[in-house]
Amino acid sequence: MSTGQTGATILIVEDSEITRKILEHKLRQSGFECLVAEDGLEALEVIERHEVDLVLSDQQMPRMDGIELLREIKLRYPDMPFILLTAHGSVTKAVISIKQGADDYLQKPYDPESLIATIRRSLSYRQLSEANRKLKEQLCSQHCFQNIVTRSPAMIQALRLAEKVARTPDTTVAIYGESGTGKEVLARAIHFAGERVENRFVAVNCAGIPPALFESELFGHVKGAFTGADRDREGKFELAQGGTILLDEIGDMPMDLQAKLLRVLEERVFERVGSNRPIRADFRVIVATNKNIAEMVKEGKFREDLYHRINTFPITLPPLRERKEDIPLLVEYFIEQFRKELGKKLPGVSQKAMDVLMSYHWPGNIRELKNCLERAAILTEDELIQPEHLIINDLTTGEEGDKICITIPVNEFTLDSVIDKTLQIALRICNNNKTRAAELLRVDRKMFYRRKHT
């Protein structure tokens, strides 16, 4: 099958030999390959034996006419472009052909240049449709539930809930979890596994929109609605029509906008700013937050009625410190990504480096882990990632932020392991500067080299 218009194979279905030859000559002059058939039945046999990019068929033929051929082709090959050639004045047949799935029709006698233009237009549309189909397949594959790696029981339960709600395209979903736990990743997986996949996924960061622009950003506005509104503008809700809108950090939405969002969820309509024309809200709403919305309701910072409305189907994502069994899986997943992105071999992570990753409490969750590994992948050169390659920003715990915790499994608790762990932490605190790390620990700098080679 041809990937471009030049060289595309056109099947000419025409019972008149003279007309077939004229069409074939014209199409070959224009750079197309041609196959021919005398009627619909022969055309179906040709398509079974050869790759065909477009069917150009007469309407009136013996045994099987053009309309019958169109029905059969659309049943067997739904994406096959089809152009019908009709007799002068056969408008009814032409309308029927379009309803049956024909891309276009031409009335006889037709202008040869118009014929070529119609063929090229149909092929272009097919190529665009094919590109869109491949892109959607790629996006679905990229954002599918199977790409969320886990063996954590809590995370598996969250994914099961998400997979179930993905099948109900209108249900509002609330995803709770700390920053970096993958709330947007899960929201995208819900969208791409559901019936709304053909339309857009629109993500809105409620914490990043200035309060004065919030209403216009979500609802859009009409020209003249306020100073500076020099044209009509679609809001995020209109962009998400037919698809899914993610309202990330919903806890940062201003109180006056919360009432308007509640109306959208309950009545399924909204208006642009400055307009009274209602627009039907045809999209799924997913909200996400790292805040305790129930506590915000008690404090009067979030509307109780909106809370109950968005909390229709809650899903909570556990922080990484509560699913440490997933760290080795996530490490390998991200390392594989960096192999492709950086073009490096990246053999993996040493056991000592993995111990560091497993003992850290990851306040930034999966996002922090990924960033840490990306830096390490850039620093290494065809070697295992070692503790000295890991740059972890926050090594302290406790409210005062002046404590350093060292976690070592009981079966590995030895003086050597305590010393090695202490040296690793000092290096990370001092950004891998051995002189500064030695000063911090009040030891000789050579200690770091001796421990590395023992």
C-alpha cells in the first residue's frame, strides 16, 4: 500500500471498456498505479488479491452496481476511500452513496482535472485519518494502565478502582495523593481506557491560574466581556468537549468559582463570560489534589456541596514511602526510559545505590525518584549507578529538619555498613564534594577512597 499519493493504487470499476481505458490513461499520467474491474463482483476479487488505496467506481453496472459494491467494501474494508461516478442528474443515488460511506461522487460528464483533485483529496483525508489512528494507538499504549508499574497492594487496589470507573464515561472522579504520586498519570489512564478516548484530555492546574483569569480560563469569554477581551475565546471546558478535563489541585480553586463548577457538574451546562447562551457540558470531570478537602470544608475553605459532588468516586494513591516494594520496579522502568532517551547502555543500579534508594523517605514521591535517577543516568558512563551518583536533596526528617536518619536492615547491621552509609549520606549532603564531606564528618578525606576500594 502506498504511503503517499504518488504511486497510490486506484481500482477503476467500470463496465465500459473505452471509459476504463480513458480513466486508466488519465490516472497513470497523474502518477497513479491502476487496477481495473468490469463490475462490483470482479472488484471484490481484485481487492482480495491486491493492495488498493482507493476505489473509483461507476454507479450503473451489471451483476453488482456501484451502491452495492460500496456497501460490501465498507463492510469488509471500512477505511477504504470510495468515489462514485454517477450519471447526470442522479442526485438521489449520489446522496445515497454519501450516506453509505462514499468519500465523494462526481457526475458524468466530469472534468478530468476535477476527478484528479477529488482523488487526491480523498487520499489526503485517508492519510490524515491513518496518522490520527496511529497517534491515538500510540497515546493509548503510552498512557494505559499496564504502564503503571506496581506490586503494592494499595496501589493495585487503586488501579482496579480506576479501571472500573474508566468504563463509566460520565462519572466524576476524585484522585487524592501527595505531590508526585502520579495523579495526572492515573487520570490520563482513565481517559485513554474509556469511551471518550476519541476526544481530548485537557489538564488544568488550578494552582497556576491567577484568580482574576480563572473564570475566563475555564469558561471562555465573548468579545467585549471585559477590558482586553478583543475577541471570542474558548475556555478549557469547551476544549474538553466530548473528552475529559482534569482539574488538578482543585483545593486551590477560588470559592466563587466553586459554586459555578458545582452548577456545571449538576446541570451539565455553562456559559462563556459575558454571554447568556448555555453550552452543554459534555465531558468527564476528574479532580486531583494533595490537600485534605474534608478538613478544608470544616475550615470553611471549600464548599461542602461541591466536595460531596466531586467525591462521587474517590481514589487515593499511596505515597512512595508506603509502597517501597515498588522502588526496584520503578527504578528499572525509569532506567529503561533513560536508555532510550540518552542513548546509553546504563547497566543498572548497584546494590549499594539500591540500598540508598530503598532507605530514603522520598517526600517528592515518584517524581523525585525519577529526577534523581535521571541525574544519575547522565552522570554515569557505561557503569552501574553508584551511591555517589545519587543526588538526593532532602535527607532530613523531623519538624526541626536537623536530624539524619540511617536505615539499615537488621541482617546487614554491621560497623562497616554504618560507616559506609554515613559516608554516602555525607557525600550527598555535600553534592559529592569529598573535601567538604570529610570536613562535615571531621575525618581525613582519604577515608572516602579507602572505603571505596575495600
